[in-house]
Amino acid sequence: MSARLLKRVLKEQQQQQQRLQQLPREEEEDEDEEEEEQLNGNRSESSGSGPPSSINPFHLLCDEDDPEQGDDSEVVDETLTLNITKQEPSLMESNVDMLVTSSHKSKKKKKKRGKGGSLSSADNVEKPLDMILETLSLEVEGKSSSHAGVPGKAKATNVKIGDKLVKQYVPSILRVDPKYLNAENELRRIFGSKVVKSFEKNSQAGSSRQIRGGRYGSHSHRKTVLVTPSDHWPRWDSSLSMEFLETKDGYHYFRYVHLPSYDQAQKAFEAAQAIHDLNSIANILLHHPYHLDSLITMAEYLKFVGEHQMSADATAKSLYALECAWHPMFTPLQGNCQLKFSHETNKPLFTSLFTHMRNMDRRGCHRSALEVCKLLLSLDSDDPMGAIFCIDYLSLRAEEYAWLEQFSEDYKSDNSLWLYPNFSYSLAISRFYLEQQDFSRDNHADSSNATSNDLMKQALMLHPSILKKLVAKAPLKDRVWIDIVKHSFFRSDQTGIPSLDHLINIYVERNYIIWRLPELQKLLKDAAKLVIETMETNESDANDWACVRKEAFPSEKNE
């Protein structure tokens, strides 16, 4: 409350106290009618037609006997209202009437009891607050997570608001931070603002030539989270929409819907695709610039011919169209929404997100790519794009080591994540760098956690065929690697399990560049020597780990 408003309230309170002493007791019966008039908007005092109103609207929040106490109650009410609005917009609508009514009734009771009554001003403030906080705690427990944006597997904690504890939900491990989705922000952190601005000027000069005489920036685009629309993009044609399907187990299920104009473009695209006519697909984009399948096809072709920037622009344009069609209840960044890949209309979003993630990884924006990978993994629990086999690599490149360990513990999967080839080795690397951070900060590592050497030894025992492929792919040229690979335990580069061999090939192809670092080569070499010593003393361990592989990855199930 400003100083001028405070002086005005205090002055009106003094005038009212003087008027109440002169008014007869018979006028007390009319107080209810006067208060209703004040609540309905009659807040201005008449200057020449009669005495001013005897009830001030600020008295709904302030106590007339103690002005300072009234100001404190107003601050409490305002703070509570703001906190309710931030946590749950729907709770604000349902509880505003309760706040005003409770405060109104408490003032009426106090006036009837007089100064000698048993109720104090603090009681009048605390009772409505208790009622509101009680209602809040019940509604937060009973409501689904549509407004809070938290899936069913998120944990609950108690947060203190005022003098009460209100139950809130801890964000999911796959919750996306929108400030890291913008690749330009990450480029500024890496290269500096001057370099990025110089690059943007050159790209704007090139994009202005693509407009071909059109008015530059003749319309404004919607503000989106996934991508930043370029000025030369056409206006969104509203050819897509999204419908809400159901809520199940704390998740909201949605599906994209095509409008009639989009269906016509889709039929033309299918006809052009059947005869492999790329010119017809380009012609579709002239009349329907946000046709998703045409944009995805052009992005693949442009990447094939080496036009990476134009390919990334086509992918970003498809993501812009998909985000413009989002349902008001669709909050994918908070991990509580599902778009099943089984619906044909949802597939372009997964394809575009996966291509966008790879584009940002190619540009060196690994943290932005990690956030997109988290989003891709959260949209469908079946993980149709295999994002689980990318997220460990992006976490290591983004130096999110602690998050990767937390993810491996919290994420629910059919198998334990450490059984997968990529996670068994990546978790050892993340523990290695966390140990280095603790050593540099003079912190003592938790003795209950396994060391990086133990984790790397475990990874080599579980997936020994990776070592030979890494030595050839990285490559690792020291003489010691030749001796290690010649050992019988590391001699073979095949497991005989088709699905596991495929996962190992994916890991080696994507992560081999990490193993060029000298400190990781030393970690791998030391662990490999320990494994060889173990095999020489106890050969039965090899059979035990082979049984674990066969149970986790049965040969008849080739995914």
C-alpha cells in the first residue's frame, strides 16, 4: 500500500469513528444494507446531497480499532492471494468469494459484540486464513495435476505458506526447463554475444533474399517455446488443431487433428510421394507452407545435399506449426502430457523433435538438445524414437552428471537402466567427473556410492564386446590396448543377441568421440586390467555375467 493511500485510509477511519459516536443506535440495523452497497461498487462519497457513507470498503481488510493491525492483515491477504494464484489459478477463482465473505462476516460479528467482546482483531484475520489454507490443502490433494503440471509419479512435499503447510508436488525428472530450449542463448554463453550477432546479421541478409520482394516483417508471429520463428516465415494458417482425449493415471492424453484444408494437401503429398516427385512436394509448400510431411521430406532432402541450415529451418517451421496447434490444457514441458505415437497424426511431432535434437547437437548446443530429448521421452512412455539411448550422451556432453545419476534412479523402465550398454558406461563416466568435482572442492565422497572404477569394471563385465569396437572406432592406438583386446574375455565383438548387438553398435557410433579424452582412456584401461585379473582368478564370473545378459536381452525379442 502506498503512503498516500495509507493516509487516506487513516483519515477516513478517524472521520468514521467520530460519526459512529454521533449516530443513534437505531441506525446500526441499516449497516448490512450499507455494506452490500459498498461491495456492489458504491465506493464514492456524495459531496452535497447528504452525509458520506459510514462504511469504508478498506475496512473489509483493515481493522477500524487498530489501523496498524489492519494494514498487516491486508498484507497477509495480498500475499496469500498471490501465492494461491502462482500455484493454482483455479483455486484462486474458487476461494476469492470465501476470502471476502469470511472477512465480511467477521467484521459484522465484531461490530455487534463491541469493544468489550471476546474476539480480537487477530482472531478475525486468522479464522478466514485457516479456512482458506484448509481448503487449499484438500483441493491440492484431490485435484489432478492439470494445472500443477506434474505427472502421477511425481513426489509430494509440504511447502510453508504463512503459518500453514500446504502440499505441493516436486517436478518430474523429465520436466523441461524452457530457458534452455533456445539454442541461441546457449550459443551466446559459448561464443559470446558479438559472434552470435554477427552470424545473425549474415543469416538475416540471406533470409531477406528468400522473401523475393515481399514486405519484410509485415506480420507478427506467435511467441513459441520450442523454436523462434523467423521474420520471413508466412503466417500460421491454422490448418492443425489438437483435441483432448482423456486423463489416466495423472497423465493427459491428446491427439492432433487435421482440418479439411490440411487433408487436401495430405492427399496431394501422398500422390507426389508415390511417384517420388520432389517438385510436386515443393509446390505443395507454396500453397500450404505448414504441411508437416512436406516440410519433413524437404528437410531430409536438404540435409542429404548438404544444405544443413535450410534443412534446420524446415524442421523448425514444422515445430512452429505443431506448437501453434497445441491445446490450452497441453503442457508438455511439465511432463504430464502424452501424445501416443500410435496415432498417425502425432507422428510428425516425434520426427521433427528428433531431427531438431540432432540439429542442435550438431551445432554444439548440447544442453538445448538434452531438454528436447527429455521432452521427446516424456511425450510417449513407450519411447518410439529411442530417446533413452540418446539422453545419456547428451547429459555427458552438457556436463549434467548429477542429473544423469538422478534420472537413472527415478526413471521407470522395464529393465534397470544400468543394464543397457549406454547407461552402464555413461554412469561410470558421470561418477568419474563427480568424483573430480568433489576432489576439487575438498568434499568427501559418499562412501555408500560405488566408485567410478567399480562401475567401469561392472560395465566391462556386463558388455565386454564394446571394448574391442571402441578401440577400433576411437581409435585407441597404445600398445597396451592390443594386449587387452587379445585376452579371451575381450576377444569377441559380438554377443549373439541381435537386439543387444544393435544397441552396442548405436552406443559406439554415437559415443566414441567421448573416449578420445585421455582421462577416460586411463579409466577404461585400469578397469580392463582389473577385469582381466578377476577372470584369471575366477573364470565362473564370466558365465554369471553372460546369464545376466541373456535374461535382460532375450535373443528372441529383437527390438
